[in-house]
Amino acid sequence: MKELLANPEHLIEKLLSVVWAYMPKIAFTLLTLIIGFWLANRIRGWLINILERRNVNPNVIPFMGSLISILIKIMVLISAAAKFGIETTSFVALLGGAGLAVGLAMQGNLSNFASGVMILAFKPYQIGDSVVIGGYTGVVTEILIFHTVLRTKENKRVIIPNNSITSAPITNISGNGALRVELNFKVPIEKDITTVKNLILDVCAQNKKIHTSPPPRVSLNSEDWGTTVYTVKAWCAPGDTGDVEDYLNEEVKQRLNAL
């Protein structure tokens, strides 16, 4: 060692010779990783296309795609280690031990994975459903291995761990099909009840987003301080509730003011 330190040029030559000796293995290993990861992404894309063409449940497609991609990348890492000269049997054993340690440290992620499988199996919601999960309201856009993705009405992307979903109440707004919109309108007490009801029903009939089956209903709710409260109940698609509420509030009030 003293001789090498005393002669730095000789030390540099030694280092270069070592690097040069391992350069082919390093280059081949890097090439294996690059090509392997590229193939993993391509195979994931091919698998997704095949599943889509075969009309597989859209909830399963992204889940299977991400799972296959992860498995292929693990195989690529083992193969790259073998190309570099690492004994694969000991590497697999080491990987298994590391997997156990990581699994213990990442119990939450394993729980998320198990919860993702449960969501796909029992289908409390599907892609495209409007839901309330963890205090967030939005449309389900993706169901992945560890989390579910929502798009809110403000177009925000919300990522929720699957474990927190299966351990808490889930409100599937789209689960039963049509939703009922319920609004109250205050009308002066002297206005004719039949006239007011027919006016509100006529407003409902002019909007194609309001379902005719079951038909809209208008009921007399209460009387208070010289006004009568009318309640209108109209059914529509889950994605149309906001538009229907805005329409009824505006049109009914304009027609009542002109009455």
C-alpha cells in the first residue's frame, strides 16, 4: 500500500486496469437493465391492449398491467445480477430475506395490495362510478395494486390507499343507477296550489336530463310566515345532479316570479 501511495501513477494504472476488466460486465448489466425495463413497459402495454380488445372488465386491466410490469422488472434485476457475476441462488435467497424484511416494514403496502384484490373481487365500485371515499367525492378513474384514483368535479386527481378504502364506509353514488334531486321553493301563501304544482312539473318536463320514470313529484311541505314551501323531487343520472339542480333553481324561480 505504501508503495502504491508513493507512486500515484502506478495506483491510477491499477484502478484503470480493474475498471477495464469489469467494464464489459458493467456495460452488459446496464444494457440488460435498460432493455429489460423497456420490454417490461412494452409488455404491459401489449397486455393492456389485448385485455381491452377482449372486453375484459376495465377494473382489472390497469391492476393486471401494473402487476405484470413489477414481476418482469424483478426478473430483469435477477438476470442482470447473474450477468454481473453474482450467484443467483444466493441472490434469490438474499432477495427473499430482504423481501421478508421489507414486507415486515411495509405491512401497509401489503395490506393495500390485499385490499386492491378485494375491491376487484367484490366490486364495491367500478371505473366510472361516482363515489364518496375517505371524505372525497369524485369519479373512479383507476383501480391499481396499491391505490384507487378519483377525479373530483374540480378535476383534481385524488389518490387513496386501498387499505383505507376497505376499512371505512364507501358511498357508491352510481350504485343504484338514477339519483333523486330534492329542492324546496318558498311561494307566497295566496298562490293557487294546483297552479304552482303544474308550473314546477312543466319546468321539469322541459329538461331532457330529468327522468320521466319515475316521474317528478311536487308536494306541499309546510306553511310558515305567509309562505308555502313546495318540495320538488326529480330523478336523473348521477352525473347530471348538479346541472339539474342549477336548472330547477333558475327556471322555477323565474317562472314563480312571473306568476
